Amino acid sequence: MTEKNLREYRAIILLGGRAQTEPGLRVTVMATDGEEAFMLLEEKYGNGTVFDLHNEEDASTIR
């Protein structure tokens, strides 16, 4: 059995949408890539939820 290469993705969920005035909910999700992390967050918080999703390793890579 092969093990998935999981990476940590962090997100800030804007539960009130873009007009939210309160700080966002900070969550962490383990996924193989950004697309899977996005799908996991949509499953949990609902389709169309506004959030900022990133991976620290990818964010610090020179583009």
C-alpha cells in the first residue's frame, strides 16, 4: 500500500462572505495538492464559501 504525500494547507474562512467585518476562522487541512485542499474545505464549509488558501512551502518558493 502506498502512502499519499500529504502537505499542510492553511486557510482563513470568511463565513460572512466578502462583506464580513469579523476576523476569519483559521483552519488547517492536510491534502495532496491545492485542488484537493479546496475540495475538502468546500465539503466542510459549503460551496461558494470565501476563503484564502495557501501552503507555506509554496508561498515561500521563488517564482
